[in-house]
Amino acid sequence: MTTATDPAQLALDAAQAVREFNHLTFPRPDQTPTFPYPGDAYDAIGALKTLAQRLPQAIEQIGTALDVLATIGHLGSADGWDPNRHVANVQEFLVTAMEQASGLAQCLDLAHSAVSPLTYSGPDDEPEEEPCGEGMCQCSCVGVLHPCGCDCPRCSDCRQLPENCDCDD
């Protein structure tokens, strides 16, 4: 994650990330689905929920910054009106935006819960792992016989390969 000191740039980066998400997930009939498994949708909804949950604080802090500038007399107005009048209008819209962002977060939370029981029932397109003893052994079997069917020579005490075993014979 990059560290930035310009809050507006961070907001632009977030907007760009959502734009890229939209381009990546745009449905195209000639391509495989962007979310081939329900877990992918679950993760995406969860991430968007988190984004929405953080928006009210970000929006509120913009309003606070404008209040501080108005309080210390560092605001003017290009139209000749009282800057405090403009700040009051901005605050009204920011409060509405905060409320709507909270509502969005609540809806995404419900969607996140609703998608959680879904499971994948389509064809298994994942490549099978190599069987034990062919470079992919992740064996942590117990006992003399390995229930997984592998014949890897693991120490019965520490489950390590012979070259890594420090057990006394």
C-alpha cells in the first residue's frame, strides 16, 4: 500500500480502483465469468461493504475540515456570499451522503450474509495435486499407515522427513 499525504489523491485512487473493478467485472458473453465461484462474489461484496462502512467517517472529516477553515476565518467566497452559508449547505449534503453511505453499507452487509451459504456445484476445473511422494507431499498423517495413501517416510514422532528429524532413535 502506498503512503500518501494528499487526502484528495487517496480518494481519487479509491475511485480509480472501483473503476478498474467495474471494467474487470463487466460481463462479456465470450469470456468465463469474473466470479467463477460464489466465494469470489462473497469476497468482493465483503470488500465493497468495508469500503462503504468507511465512507461516512471520510465524509464527516471533510465537513470537519471545512468547519475548521471557517472558524479560523480562512474561507472566502467567489460569488460574494458569506462562506459560512456555503459551508452550511455543504454540511447538509455531507450529512445526507453519510446517511446514504451507511445505508449502502447495511445493504451490502445483508448481501454478504445472503451470499454466504452459496456453494459451487459446477465442474471441477481445478488441476489435481500430485499424489504424495511426487514432490507435493503435505503429509501430516499419524500412525504407521498413512490414511491419505502416501508412502512418504515420515518419522512417527515428529512427522518430519528423515533428513529433518531430530528425534532420538
